[in-house]
Amino acid sequence: MLSGLRTRCAAAALLAAAFAPLPAGLPAAVAAGFGVERASSSQGLDRTIRKISLSHHVMRIRGLAAICVQSKRVLSMNVRYADLDGDNAEEAVVEATTCQSTDGTADLIGVYKYQHPDSVRELPTEHAVRSNDPVFNGMTGPLRLELINGRLVRWFAVAGAPCPSGKVRNNGRRSLVYRWAGERFVVERVDETPPGSC
């Protein structure tokens, strides 16, 4: 009986340690390595990046002023904000469609961080663009970059092999879920929803 009580006490202590807050002095990179994500509603969160004209910086980064008429340089922009690197300041998750888009979908996607005094810089991301990496096998349609359940996720549709009957199967979906690793976002896991059946 005493042995069982000790086991239960040890289990309770491990559970308490798992859910205890991390020490205040823990470096952001270490915290991110544990999957810690500070909620955007946390006390004292720096929202300075919301004051920045991101479309202006998108135009500068891509050099659009020299190749596009002013009214069509940035056709649309979707921006979400969250503290993704654990430094208690928001970053901007941007999907922008510029005059360089060939199919009307976002051709600039990335995470931008405020840079004093009035600028932004892009945070490096593993698999930032489509390449010959096997993770993109079967990709159809555009790359997307979103915040899903507080996580940075790059996802795209995945086509299945044609059905012998000629039936068109529904596309699957592949999601690259990222975490901040101190210098860049790295893929923590790949979630897969397979294409529909024939």
C-alpha cells in the first residue's frame, strides 16, 4: 500500500512539473523549443508592428515601384498578428498578392518582425518557397501561410492519382507546422489529410 501511495505521489509531482510555468528568465529560443506560445492577449505585449505600413515594405522588398504602376503594386493583403518567437512582441503573418502574381493568388508570403525605428525584416522560414523537396510531391494549387490554433502553418492541396473510373477525387492537404528555433522557423511536424477515395 505504501508503495502504491509513493507511485501516486511521484506521478502527481511529474504532472505538476509538466504544467508549471516556465521560469521567467528562460530564453525565448529555449521556450520556443518547448512549444511555448505566448497568447496575444498577454500583459504588456508589444504591438508596435501594427503601426507599420506593411504594403509599403512589401513594395520595397520586392522592388515593385520600378516594375508596376502604383495602383496595382499590392492588389490584396491578408495580415494576422501573433507573438511567434516568444519575445513578447507581435510579428505579422502576411499573404500578399502583388502585380507579379500570375494567377491571382498570393505570391508573397512570410513572417515579418518590427525593426526600429520604422521598418520590418522577414524572419527566415524552412521551406519558405516551393522547391524540389519531396515534401512538395503531389502539390496542387498555391502555398498558403496561416495562423492555425496559434501555430504558424504553411499548407497546400495535394492531388491524388486519377481514378480508373474517371471520377475526380477530392484533393488532400499537407500542412507544415512550424516552431521558432532561435534563428528561424523550422518544421516541427507534417500533418497529412490524404486525397479522397475513388
